[in-house]
Amino acid sequence: MRAVLLQGKMDAQLVEVPEPELVAGSVIVEIDRSGIGGSDVEAFVSGDLPAPAWFGHEWVGRIVEVGAGLPDRFVGEPVIGAVPAPCGECRPCQAGLGSHCIVVLEMIVGADPLASAHGAFAERIRVDARRVQRLPEGIDINDAALSEPAAVAIHAIERSGVGIGDLVVVVGAGTIGLLVAELARIAGAARVAAIDPEAARRELVCDLGADAAFAPGDEISGWLERTGHGLGADIVFDCSGSEGALAAAITQVRRGGSVIAVGVPSRTRDSLTSKLVEREVTIRASLGYSIADVRRVLTLMAEDRLHVSRIYQDDLIGLSEVPAVIGHMAQHGRAAGKLLVAP
């Protein structure tokens, strides 16, 4: 069976690997689509992975085999990669912190005991049966491939408390930033602006409903002055993880507003701390997603309220193209739209 493996820094190769071995509690999924995410490109550049199965963690496919104790009726079901409900047994769960369940977090990064020795840049993978979520009828298979980043985005929206009439700024218009911008509007935000260095991404986020998009710099300050009555944004989402983005976000949010760091820890410096105290800004981090987030995303897709088809590119790439494409993205920047792999 063919799979793309990360062999080291700047080195991904299409190789032959053994078929995934079916064990009790697991299912074998034939991959229909997998998405190349920013974290895949970053892993390619650094050569570091939290687990081998992380390289290619956005996917949709069909169950082709089920392990002992699982009903045969699941065979043929279209599914996406998700997570189970909190286990209820780990220390965070026992302390009432189910959103930080260790079992769920391990599954998100592909470090659980039943994960494959590779990710979904492959023809088939093995996953814990608790990880799969059935795909509702009516959702396009390419749209479904974005369910994982959409769940990350909706988790950030929930953490933020964004509501009717809010003024929102999204820093970074990659896949998750684009989805955050679209979902903020669904949640009731009155105005949404984005910041991104790539002109194509700025155009795309406006096509998806943002009111304005700016290159990094001072240009957004004038827009915030006019639109935010001189106060600033109610909520700023840092979806970029770039150096200095969090500090800039604090200057863009109004006094008493909120900054949401989406999935990327930020370094705190003395100058950053002083800005936090001076402006009484609330910073919340948003890590991963829950099964409830996945289900909300699928409901929004099925109801034709969340539109993701503009976020991915129409042309699919094959497994043999993945190493070269990721290498090109690492050296020349990421594409404006999500690239999908059809094994």
C-alpha cells in the first residue's frame, strides 16, 4: 500500500508500507480525501511530529473493515476523523475538566494506541472506532474533508463568546482563519475584518463575507477607528501564530475586549504583559475541538449554512504529488485555498 511519510526535515517521500493491521476496537478506513494543512507544512519544515499519524490528519473516507466486537453494518459507511466524548476516567475528566480529556487530546494528534503508523496521506488507515463520525447525507465529499479544521474554528468561536453586533478581527486568513471569519458572521458578528500578507487570501476572505481585509501594518487602524467608534474590535482571533501577532492583536482589541489564540501557544514578554494589564484584555487559548464541535459543523454543512467550497481548490492532487507540493508550499508559501489529496 502507498503512503506519504515524513522522513525528516524537508523530506517527505511516497513509499510502500504494510497494510494497516485490524485489531479489536479499530476500523480500517479507505481514504477518499485528505487535506494538506498548515501544520503539515510546518512539520515538513521542522521534521518534527507529535505522532506519525499527525502527518495527514484531515480526512474523509469509508469504513472497509471493522474489528472484533463491532457490527458489520458499519462497513461501507462514509466517515470523517473526529474524536469521542470525554473518557470520564482520566485526571482532567475526574476533576470535571472533560474539555481537557487526555484520551481526546491524544486522538486529536494521532498518539492513541490504535492509531496507524502513518497519517491519511495514504490509501488506507487504521483508527480507533470511537474516532469516526458518520457523514450525514447531502454533504459533498470535498466539503467533508474540511470538517476537522472547521471543528477547530467553531471551537474557537465558542470559546470567544462572539455574539450579535460584535466587531471581529481575524489575524491570518489560512483555512482556519477563513472558517473563523465565516463562522463569526454566522454567530452574529456585525463586522468582520481580516489581516493577511497574501493578496489572494485577502480577496478570498472577503468573498466569504468579511467586510474588509488588510495587509499587516497600520492600515487596519483607520478601519477600526471608523468602524469601531474609536474603541477597537470586540474580539480578535489570532489564527496566524506568527511572531508578534498576539502583541499586535492586543492593540487592535478594545479595552476590556478579548483575544483568542487559536491552537498556537504564544510567547509572553514583559512588554506584552504590560499591554495586557493596561488594557484589561482577556486572552483565551483554543486547542483542538470536541465531538460536539464536529457535530455542529456537520449540521451547519448539511443545512447549507456553512459554505466551505470556496476554501479548497477544485483540482485534486494524487499521493505521488504530495511530497513535491508540500515542499513547494514550504519554500514559496501556502496556496490561497486548501489543497485536497485523492489517494
